[in-house]
Amino acid sequence: MDQVRTVLWLYTCPDESRRVSWIKASEQAAFTYEGGPSLAKTLHAWACAFIIDRHALPFEARGINSKHALHAQNDDLCRAIVEHLEQIGKYVRALDIVEYLAKPEVQDEFGLKRTVGLSTAQRWMNELGYRWKRTPSGQFVDGHQREDVVHYRQETFLPKMAMYDVDAPQFDSEHGNPIPVPRAFGPVNRLTLYLFHDESIFYAHDRREVRWVPQGETPVPRKKGEGVSLMIADLMSPQLPTGWLRSKDGTKSARVVFRSGKNRDGYFTNPDVLAQLTAAMDICIADYPEYRIVFVLDNATTHTKRADDTLSARLMSKGPTRDGNPIFGVDRNVCGADGKLVYKPDGKVLKEKVRMGDAKLPNGQPQSLYFPEGHPKAGSFKGMVQILEERGYTGVSNLRAECPRFHCTPGATRCCCRRWLYEEPDFREAESLAEAHCRARRFEVIFLPKFHCELNPIEQCWCVAKRTYRQFPPSSLEADLERNVLAALDSVDIIKMRRFCNRTQRFMDAYRKGLSGTQAAWACKKYSGHRTLPHNILEELDNRVQ
């Protein structure tokens, strides 16, 4: 555009003695910009087009001015390139721009004589907002919309959390200061204290891989593999002074430092979880008796494990166990005198078969699943038909044992013997060991929905701690690993923890409003400064899609 301005100034110069003709003005402007007859002809055409149409701005495709040419001089071309890249999909290249501008129809539309070079296309990619970096990873949504997961989230988890939230303090998003809970007249409940629990593994060789690398830096030999590992199991709450569960004098902690592995501390199992919960309850009873404690646990099998003899209809036979067949029961891990698991020579855990516990009849009396002494089949499993008939049901023998692959018709409760037993209250409402263990000491437990790590704020605490850990000097020593991990965990400040809890509140509010996992992630990012989402969020999503 500066070149065209020079042509017009020479042609319309106020000093008539210096004013020249169109051709001379074009030649002098081209000479000024170190060009020849070709540039003079181009400048002449650009100037004439600009006089006729003030919106006919010149377009220059040379790489040195490509940034300005793409945005400031030709918006139509910019939009066309963006639309072309969006049609390609996720994996676009700078070469796609080169190939697109090489098409004859594109060159005719925008008046191009040739395509641009690869280096120019790379600069254009940067100007269009693309960056060559690792793909950002968000939350997993694999099982968010699975029917059983959604049912538990909407019908069990969210209503229970809403009941607890009535007496739980909130925190402002800017400074993390607590917002007092409004107390109504009449009996006042104790304040709710959430204790979010989870485990995470830190590796000795976990280091940053993306950084500013000076030109000429040579590769440095590095250790192979992830190195030794250290598992941390802990509990956090936004209402505690440091966020992590500690006694008020700082001498007691429920944190577990575990060296997982067959030849180390073994593996973190349900007894270890129960022992950690015991330590946490001891601290709460001694230092936080004014709170109503609610443990929020991950929905992993290690946490939700039931007693070994808990009722389960999954493998039950329709009729009694046949003579000569092994006793029906459940497999139980064998533990040694030290309480640790016993392993077989092949490395697998040694198991033993035990009888399943008693069921409960509708009148509350116990019901044994095995024939009593004196019966011709004493000690044998009764079978599902006999169990249901003892509960007063008829016509059970005409049903099949289970529907094909146990895929029963949605809503059916008596389509097969196994589904019938599954729907019985004593089979359906069996408590986990963690729930029974905490309930015995008047503590409450709630399990997170499966695949919903975004509802556990301690997950983000692990992220912050690992980012800090990667800044420590690398070392393969286990002592350095433990020292650096503990220092990284202590570096997570309470303000961040409270913001993480606010983020969890936004996700729960999104699910209450009917959003899916992907929609909830978008909404929570947009309204990151709020604890709840607007009531018209679904309408806003519809408008965004349109």
C-alpha cells in the first residue's frame, strides 16, 4: 500500500515542476523500492484499481510481508484458508496452505500467480492462531454417559452432595476466603467437613519435556524408564488450615507413603485403605469434633470392596450344586501372619474358597444359602430357585437362570432368576467395608461416580505437586524421590485448593442442569470465576451450536 501511495503522490504532486505522468510515476516508485519494469506495471495496475474502488486493496504474497498481507490486506483469503483448514480436521499442516493456494481456481479467485513457500505458510499458520505443540489433554469422558454411571451420578451422588452442601461453607473465587454458611433459626446442624481421598504415583525420572531449548544444545544421555516409584495416599479439605488432613499441632497425619511393588511394600489394598481411614477418624475425633465428617472416596474396587462373603448373585446356579462339584462360594485372598498377601510361585495372589454369608428374608430373619444339617444335600448350595421360593415367590422354576449375556430388558426386574435376586434389597444394598467401617464410628462415606475425576479436587492437587516436583534436580535415589515428593505436596497452597473445590462445585452444578461431560467442561471453563452456572446455560449451549 505504501508503494501505491508513492505512485499517487508522484502523479498528483503539488509542485507541478515535479509532477510526472502515470508511467513515469510507476517507474520512479518501482525504482525507489528496488524494483524494475515488472513492479512498475504492477504498481500502475494497483493504483488504477484503487482509484476505481477504494476497497480494492493490493495483495502481496511474498513471504516478507505475508503476515500483513494475510490479515490487513485480504480478509477474504484469510477466511478461505481458515475454512479450508477446518475442513481438513484435527491434523493440519502448513503444507496444506501451500497446496490450497496452488489450485488454479483459488488463484483465479484471489488474483494469485503462484502459491506461497513453506516458510511463508508456517508464518501464516502462526498468524491464524495455530501453534506447533503437544495436543492439550482434557478430562476423560469415556464413561460419563454410560447408563449406570449417569443414574448413580444423578440419582444418588448429586442429591447426597446437595444435602451435605447445606451445612458446608463456600469460598470466593478470587481470594479463596470462606463465605459464612447462613444459619436459620431453630436447631443448627454441625458444619460439614469434606475429606477428599485419592492416591497418586510419583516417578523418579518424571521431568519436563517441553521447554525453551537454546540453539546448538546437544542431546544428553538420560535414564531409561520411569525409575523408582512412590505412591502417596492422602486426604484434603478446603476447610483445613493447610488443606491436607493433619492434627492441629502438626504431629499426626493420615498421609500414607507407599512403595508399591511385589518386592517392596506390596500393593495398596482395601485393608490399607481401612487403616488410613482409621488414622483419619482418630485425628478428626481428637481435633475436629465440631464437624460432620464426610469422606469422599474414589469409586475404585480398592475402596468399594465388600466383605468376602457379601451376597452376590453373579455366579449363582439356578438349581442346587450337583454331587461331586466343588462348593459354591467366593474367592478370598490368603494373608500371612504378618497381614500381607500370600503369592503363588507364578506371582499371582493365593486365594481360597469360602461360603457366602447369610441373606435376609423379607421378615428380617436370616436365610442360609446352603442346606442345613440333616438334609440329604447338607452343606450344598440351594440354588437361586430355592432361595426365591423360600422368600414366598412362586413360578420361579419356569424362569431361565439369566438372560443372554445378562443383558436384561431395560426396566425388567423379574425376567430371569439372576435379575430377580439382584433386585432383592439384601442383595442390592450390601455395604462396602469402608462404609461399614466408618459408620461404626459415626462417620459418613460417599463414593464418587465412576470416570468423574473432575469431581475430586485432590486430582488437581496432584497435578500442581507433580509440576513442582519436575523442577527439582533429577535423581534416581529413593531418598531424594521421597524428600522431593513431600516438599512438592507441601507447596500446594490452600488458596489453590479452594479454587479447585469451586471448580468441582461448577461441575456438579453443570450435571444438575443436565449437561453432559463435554458440555460441562466447556461451561466450567467459560464461567471459571463462578461457583455455579447460569440457569440458561442449556439455551446458551444451543445458541453456540447454531
